[in-house]
Amino acid sequence: MSRPEWVSLAEQLQDADPKVRRQACKRLTATSDPAVIPFLRRAYLQEEDERVRDAAYEGLATFKAMQMGESTRRMPLSDEMLTRIVGGLAVVLVILLLANVAIRFKGESAPPEPTQAPNVLIPWEELTAQLEQKLTEAQEDSANLRAEIVQQNNTGQVVCQATYHRTQPVMLSEINKQTYRDLGVIADNLDLVLLQLQHPQLIWDRICQTRQASMTDGLDALKRLDVIDTQLAEVDDLLQKAIASPAPTIGPTLTPTPTLTETPAPTETPLPGTPTVTQPAVTAPTVAATPTITTTPEPALPLPELDYTEIVRGLSERFVVIGDLQNQYKTGMIDRWQQAQQGETLSTSFCILSAWPGPFELTPEQLEKLNAPGVGDPVLTDAISLINEGLA
């Protein structure tokens, strides 16, 4: 394509019509000229229209594939195996998220978080202040993370200087959820966003450790942060409305049923000469309230004295590998296997692992603490088992 036409396409990225800008991104990608990469990157980082940003991202991913497409190989995989892998990953995701919450909440080396007794009602003012603090910390972490990733995308330099709160979930108890229905919903939504924020943080932690980052890693983290920021804004809006207009609280105890007593009927005045007949008043028996039978749950075993931070790190490193086998951009290993089955020629450079991670194993000292009498952690045991099944 001649230079005047190439310049014309770049100028169309400033057009007021988003359809024109989106078509310009696609046509710039079709030129296969690496000189248009800065324009596509600027469009992705600064564009407000989601469709235009997606077109710019697809263009950047295309150029990345072109740059790394040196050698190829076919990677066949049966449909039955694909189904088993996808199903196993879904189960692993749910179990690992639950294990991550429990383990992080227990971790001794992490900054101490205020724990909440299961049957203690927190005052409304204290609970709202706690939610506001955790929400503010999450917003600060997201903003700092975005600033460092954008700097890396613009300059190519990995600078890891920001300090992160790494806020733990609220884990609101049931008695507080039942008493403050509106705050219970807000706490659940905030916990979900805090778990989602851990994924881009893990991506950036890996980049800071290796001091190397691909363009797609940074862009993928930014897309996740876009969704997280939107969810944090929604939680903030709900919290401010709840503070301005609190919902009626629902007490944790029931009001007993009052005792019913029948009023005696009035006696008739006898006529003159008629003997008076006195009829005793009838009082209805007292209706006693039926006692409520409450089932006392069996207490769970206390957690063993383990260094959960190190264990979570090892599980997370393996989960990052199996958790990105398939994604919406069709660049995961399963996506590549499916494309290879259809006869496409693929680059092996997308498989950046020098070796497939081995199964996660606890040390003999950790196993001794985990299997000690009087303690237990079934969530951790299930998480390790499912992670190893996914890696097998």
C-alpha cells in the first residue's frame, strides 16, 4: 500500500464515527506493515468505543502472531479429551477460588485482617466503614496496577515501584447478612471483585519477577482491569445509596406469640320474681408458644499450623498455566489444538513454557502438620488433588 493511503487510514482513527475508526483498524491490520503497530496500540489505549478497542486489539494480536510465526507443528487432540479438560478446569476454578479465600484468610505472614465471629452482630456504622475501607483499597490497587502496565506498554520498561494493599475479602457472617440485607449484597459483590482483581495482579507479579512482558500480557491485564473498575464503581454506588438511605434491619430473633385469653360473656339481668341463675365464666386455656427446634451444626476442625502463603503461591503458579488453556482471543493451547485439527498451520512459539509444570506436592513436614490429629483442611486437600489432575 502506498504511503498516502497508509497515512489516510491513520487519519481515519480520529474520525467522529466509531464505525469508520473500527474499519480503519481492520484495514491497517490488513496492510501487514509493522509500522502501523503504534497507531493500533494508541487506538487500544485511548479509544472509548469498545468495538474499536476490540478491533485494535485483534490487530495487535495478529502482528504478534506474525512476528513469532517461525516454526510450526500439528498438535492433535480428541474431542473427548478436550471435553474432559474443559470440565476439569471448571471444577478446579471453583475449588481453587474457595481454597484461595480460605487460605489467604488464614495466612500468618499476610497483614492481619480483622476476623469476624460467626454469631456476632457488627454495628452498622462499623460495618459500613469497613466496606468503604476495603473498596477504597481495591480502587487504589487497580489504579496503581493500571498505571504501571500502561507505562510498560508505552515505554517497554518494566517498573515495579507501586505498593499494593492486596485486600482480602470481607467474608461477612450469616447473621450480619440477614440483619443488613443491603450491606450483605454489597459485601458479596465486593468479595467477587476482590477475587477477580487477583488475576491481573498475578500477571503483573510474574512480569515483575522475570522483567519481561509480551504486548498481549499487558493488554489482557488492562482489559480485565476495565471490567473490574466498572464493577468497583457499581459497588461504590450501591454502598453510597445504602449509607444515605439504610434499609430496615431484620432482627436475628423472633418475637414470641402472645398468650390468647377469652373474655367472659356478660350475664343477663334477671326479671323480677325470677330466680337468679349464676353461670360461671369460661376462660380459654392458655396457648403456649411452640418451641423452635434448632439444629446445632457440628464444629469444623481447626486449620493446621501451615505456611499457607507459600502453598498458595505454588498452587497459583500451576493454576495460571492450566487456567489459560482456552480464552476468547483463540490463543490458548486448547484453541491452538482445535485450529490444528482443522488443518491450520500454527506457530509453536505460543507455547512459551520450557517444561510442563509437575504435580504439586507438600513437603514431609507440611504433610505431618496437615495429618496431625485434631486438625484438618479438606478444601486444601481437594484443591491440590484437582490441580494435579488438571496437570496430568
